[in-house]
Amino acid sequence: MKPKPIKRLRWFIVWTLFCSTVINYINRQTLSVLAPVIMQHFHMTHEDYSYVVSAFQVAYAGMWLIGGVIIDIIGTRRGLTLAMIWWSLSSMVHSLASSVFSLAVFRFMLGIGEGFNWPGASKTVAEWFPAEERGLAVAIFDSGSSVGAVIAPPFVAFIAYEFGWRYSFVAAGLLGFLWLIPWLYFYHPFDAHPRLGEDERKIIQQGRGTPAASALKGAKRWLTLLKERNVWGIVLGRSLTDPIWWFYVFWLPAYLSEARGFSLKEIGAFAWIPFLAADLGNFTGGFATGFFIKRGMPVIRSRKLVCILSSLPIIAGIPAAMTHSTTVALLLISFATWGYASWSTMGLTFPSDLFPQDVVASVTGLSGLGAGLVSTAFTLVIGYIVDKFSYFPAFVAAGTVPLLATAIVLILIRDPGSRATTSTAN
């Protein structure tokens, strides 16, 4: 007997991806929240800390690309299942760290697993959502990063105070194994899902706007992507915006501790606020682009408009570093993260708007590789600058570089129907 269809199945799937992103960020944010304690425990300088963080970023960047290709080959269900098991175990072994070197090794392992999440989620959105809903779908799963960053400070601080900092890594890792239950229940490939109703199937198929498969087969479908101006618009755009997010994720607790005098308890109580603002930013971008599309604006033009509007609040990070008021600083940083998250939603939506489903994860992965490498370099520079000078130059860069990213997106990215786009995107 055929199983009863699940109504609005695609939304259950995307909320499951939201949960994987929440867990992803709790795992990576554990180190950031504990940075003041761990740096003291291992007698680390800011430069040492930047090396540990960069170990994660290098692996994470590489696995965006490699993981995206792997997921395009083996499928999303299997790929994200294996990735979750890997990064959950990697998080738990952080509890065994005995030196800066071992901590860096465990961060590298964590980055390998976590790099699969966004390419897999982006591919799922391309597979399961019509064009007008993709912005909101991406906003939902990507907002998990903000929610995870909101949950992490109080969650990690509580575990650390009650049981010791090492148990925070164990607790974070255990969450991933719980996630496997709803993931394996709700997600199956679109063409073979036993619980997908016919009405929902038609809605998705009629509204996709991109083909399920490229015209080219084998390695050619990936190699030709490097010739696409749309690919480079996505890659460069993300490469010049993602470092801002990493700056706030990895350095905000340390900044609040050193420049603003926060204790670990105060970090747990207040460091989540900018990430709550980012969560709102995800939905702002998703709802805004959906609003424009429903009123007749072309899909790509609506995404670009949201990028322009979202780049302006990011500048607020500069006066945040200049004010003497901690409250005002947190509010300005929150305004900046709100703008970043809205922009990021568009950056993650572009691949599913512009490319066939069988290369969406790969395009997303390539953009993640570029963003990860630039973010790693930015992190290393921050460690040096903070040791030698202060946090202020980093805040200036974080506030201005996204303007360049937006200009690049406007210049390079073109609608799939234009002559600038080659046959891979048609």
C-alpha cells in the first residue's frame, strides 16, 4: 500500500535543513564562545587563535567545492547523512585537545564535515522549490546559522560552567545524531519520494525555471562552469561578503571580552544579539525578493535589488568600533549582521536561479571555496592586526568591502535568458 502523502512536504524538508544549519553553527561557535577560556588555558596569543580558526576555514572552504561535487554525484540524502556523522564526531573529539596543535587538527576535521551543509541545502532548494519560493526557502535554512549562533553562547556557557569547557564540545556533537532521525524520515530524492503528493509535485515542476540536468555530461558539465560570468559573479560576490560574517562569528566574543570587558557569563548573555538580528536579516531578504517577484519583477533583478539594499546596513560596523557605549556598539553590529544575512540569502539563492539542478551544489561549492579562502586570509590578518594594533581596521574592512561585492554582482550576473549566459545555464 502506498504511504499517505505529506502535505507541504517541501517545507518540512527545508525546516529539517534549518535544523542541520543550527547544529552546524552550535558546533563551530562552541570554540568562539569559549575563546577567552581556551586561550588562557593553552596560553594562546591572538595569532595562535587565528591559526586554529584558519585550520577550520581551510578545510571548510575546500569541502564546499569537493563536498558540492560529491553531493552532486552520490545524492543529497547520503551526502548530508555522512557529513553530519563526521562533523558531530569531530566536534566531540575537541574535548580531548591537549595543545594548540591538537585543537587545530580537530578544527580541521570539523571543517571537512561542515563544508557539505550549504551545497547540499542549496541543491535541495533547487530540487524542491519553485523560483518564487526559493528566496524564502534559502532564508529558512540559512537562518539556522544565525539561530545556532544565538543559541550557542548561553548553551555553551551553561555547559562549561556546570561541567567544564570540554563537555560543551561533547554536548554540541550529540545534537547531530538526533538530527538524523527527521532527516532520514522526511528527505528522499524528488523523483522517488514515497510521500510526495501529485499536486505538490506539479507546483514544484511547473515553477522551477531551470532544467533538472545540464546539456553537457561527465566532467565537461563542471569544467565549463569556469567560463561562466554568472559563476564568477557568485564566487566573487560571496568571497567579498563571507569574511564579514566569519569576523563576527569567530572574533566577536573575544572582542567583547578584551575591548568591552565582558566576562564569560556576559558573553553568554549578550553575544547572541547580533546573530538574532542576522536571523531577521535572512527572512528580510527572502520575503523581500519574493514580494518583488510576485509583483512582476524578474527573478534576477529582484535578487540584485535586495543585494543593493542589504549592503548599506553593513557599513554600521565602522561606527560600532568607534563608540564608547557598549550598548550602541552591539546595536550597530546587529544592524550590520542584519544587512549581511539579507545579502547572504541572495548569494546562496543565485546558483539555483541560474544553473541546472545537477550542478547547483557544485556552483555553490565553488563559491564557498572562494569565500572560505578569502575568509581564511582575512582571519590571519585580523590575528596579526589585533596583536599589533587594534580591532578597528578589521571593522572598517568589514563595513566597506561588501559594497565592492555588490558592484561585482551587478556587473557580472546576468539573467539566464541573456546572450551573456552560455548553454550550461539555459
